[in-house]
Amino acid sequence: MKNNITLIGMPGSGKSTVGVVLAKRLGRRFVDSDLVIQERHGKLLHELITEHGVEGFWQIESNVNASLNLENSIIATGGSACYEPEGMQHLRDISTVVYLKLPYEEVEQRLGDLNARGVTLQPGQTLRDLYEERTPLYEKYADLIIDCSRKMLRDVVAEIAERYKKQP
Ligand SMILES: Nc1ncnc2c1ncn2[C@@H]1O[C@H](COP(=O)(O)OP(=O)(O)OP(=O)(O)O)[C@@H](O)[C@H]1O
Ligand SMILES: O=C(O)C1=C[C@@H](O)[C@@H](O)[C@H](O)C1
Ligand SMILES: [Mg+2]
């Protein structure tokens, strides 16, 4: 079994919130690739998106994900990681990839201002469009899919830990 776990899913699905609690529970290190991007570039995510554009940001994100050299870690990715095959392939090589699946209505409820949050929307694209575009990508890359709908944080963490251990 690979000794890292990578969390993927929509913004607001809980990758960062769940990831840190999961890391504590399993005695692992917690790494948030959004924070690694910010540290490496010395800028905030929304500044990088403004400066490089949406696709330029995805490339930056891919480079960071492809460079992660980790053991015994829980990795929370950014919501747009699914667009970058190179970064995703590396994450699949080094970790079990877990998709935190949440219905559209719950994603919408959890997110506030999309621009302030730095969601990489293309011009004219709605959150619903984004959800529909990304869902098949998250499913394609996932080793495990966790239905997070209406579940408490601790129940999501427990389910990931249990299903991770049961893998062949
Ligand atoms: N059951 C739950 N599990 C996880 N998060 C929850 C839950 N209920 C509400 N939340 C809230 O949903 C939000 C999840 O945000 P979080 O930043 O963890 O998402 P993310 O997947 O890391 O997003 P991003 O892709 O933008 O980094 C938080 O505000 C958290 O408090
Ligand atoms: O869903 C997205 O498009 C993003 C989510 C964040 O985690 C960041 O990775 C970035 O702001 C883009
Ligand atoms: Mg996050």
C-alpha cells in the first residue's frame, strides 16, 4: 500500500479541513499543496491567478504537485489539480488518491465569494459548469470515492481511515 494519501475534490469539499484531522488520526504529516505553491512563489493564490491567468496557474500547480517528494503524508490538493495530467500522475504514483464527493448544492452552500477564494473559473463559466466539468476528472483519478454528503468531519475522517486500511 502506498504510504501517502492525496485528497482531491471541489473547492469547499473539505480537502484541507479533513486532511489535517486525518493526518493527526493516522500519525502522518499534513501537506497542503496550495500552501506549497504560495511558499515557493512568495505570492497568494489569487495573485498568481491574476498574474499568470487560469491556465498559467494550472501549470504552476502541476509543477508543484509533480515535484512533491513525500513519505507518510496526507496531501490536500487545490480544487483545480484535476486539470493537470502530469501532476495527477505523480500523485497517483506516490499516494492513494481519495475523492471527497459532495453534491452540487452542498458545494454551493459551503463556498462564499468564488473570486475571493481564488476558484479558477474561465470567463462566463458558472460554478455549476465547473462542477459538471470536474466531476468525471475527479472520478477518473480516484482510487477511493468518499460520499461526504451531510456527514460530520469526524465521520468523513473515520471512513477514509477505514477504507484506506482495507485496500488490497
Ligand atoms: N462535514 C464537513 N467536512 C468538512 N468541511 C466542512 C464540513 N461541514 C462544513 N465544512 C466547511 O466546509 C469548508 C471546507 O473548506 P476547505 O477549505 O477544507 O475545502 P477545500 O476542499 O480544501 O477547498 P479548496 O479547493 O478551495 O482548497 C470549511 O469552511 C469547513 O468548515
Ligand atoms: O478550484 C480551484 O480552481 C482552485 C482551488 C484552490 O484550492 C486553489 O488551488 C486555487 O485557488 C484554484
Ligand atoms: Mg484546501
